[in-house]
Amino acid sequence: MREHAFLWAAAAFYAGGSALTVRRLRAGGASESLHRWNVATLVLGFLATTGFLYLRGQNLGRCPLTNAMETTVFLMWSAVLFYLLVGPAYRVSFLGAFTAPLSLLLCLVALLGLSDARAPIPDKHSPWVEFHAAIGVLACGALGLAGVVGRMYLMQERQLKTRRLLPSFLEFPSLEQLDVIGLRLLLLGFAMLTVGMIGGEISYRVVGHWTAPKIAWAVATWVGYGAMVVWRLRKMLNGRKAAQAAVYGFAAMLVTYWVAGVLR
């Protein structure tokens, strides 16, 4: 299908970005010359993913969030979008380098690991359904990028503890800066997730076709991230533990979503 050609092109660009990530980690100060190429691969992958979503939306006549495959692609698109907004704002060049492998993973899972079977169209429809789904996936994109920042924090901290510094060590942001970025992404993602939950409640009352596994997943995700927000704001979750929570929380959210999709 022509749509999938765009997605395979995105996978190729993200694979190129991932290869550049490995090279940048080994290059040290010379990595600055690779930064522009890293960003270029992400931009090209983002445009290719946008092409897939546009064509799929045209074919469906609605927002392309009707199955797990489309949702995963939308999540990948959202994570890259937030990087393109956050990276330049905080001048965190290596954030893009770590976003590329995540995007590649999500792209390959969508292409090779998830069914692209069209979900049956419900008898009733409401704009709240698409609003709830879109804002929820955008929230997950922000939370995914928070997980990327958490992974960078853990890598930076490990280098400091073991005193085995990579050539690129000086290119990394400080632990304090990574902690601040991670917290802000967490707060943004949770706020959007809350708005999405409200939209989901309204759409359920109008349409009423959410399955029990999807409802359980949504509630568990909201409660889990809500607890994370409270612990972080009360200074009960900081530093390495906060970074681990961001990484493992996003991984758990993804896996349980895919499982809920199978059980629906």
C-alpha cells in the first residue's frame, strides 16, 4: 500500500538517525558536526510519518486512530513532534539522538508486530471520540519523551559513578537540567492525559463503545502517572528514581496498551 511506503521510509530515516546516535556517542567533541544530520533524519522521518497519517486519514475519513497500529504510529509522530519543540527550546542536541532509537522501535513494532486490521465503525460517532484519542496519544508522546530524558539521565549518572566517561560526556546536559526537563514533560503529559480522560468520559456517555480492557488501561495509566506527579512535586521521587520511573512507566504503558488491544 502507498501508505505503508511512507512508514517504511520513516523507519529508514529513524534507522539512519539511530546509527548517527551511536557514532555521536563515540565521536566526542566532533559530534557537533553530526548533530545537523541527526536532526535532519528526524525531520525527514517526521514528514514521512505525517504522510502516512494524512493518507490513512483521507482513506478513513477520520482521525487515523482506529487500531493499535495506527495509534502506535501516531504516538511515534507525537514523540518526535515534542522533540522538535522541546529540543531547540532547551538546546539539548543529544535529546534528538536518543529520540531516534525510540522512534525506530515504535515504527518497527507498528509495521511488523501489530495488526493493521480495520476496526469496525461504531453505529454512533462523536467528535469527542477523536478529540479524546488524539489528545491522549499526544500526551503519551510527551510522556515518551520524558522517558527518553530519563534514559539520558541514567546514562549520564552511570558515567559519573563509574568514572568511565564516554567521549561525548561533555555534550550531555547536566543532571539538574535533565531532571527539570523530565519533570516539565511529565507535568505536560499528565495534564494532557487528564484532558483526554475527560474527553473519553464524555465520548463514552455519547457513544458508549469502550471495552473493559481499554478502560482499565486508561484508568491505570492515569492513576500511575498521577502518583508519579504527586511524588515528584512532593520531592519524594527525584534523581535516579525519578528517571527510572519515567523509563519504566512509559515502557509499562506501551506494553499494557498493546495487551489491552489484543484483549478487546
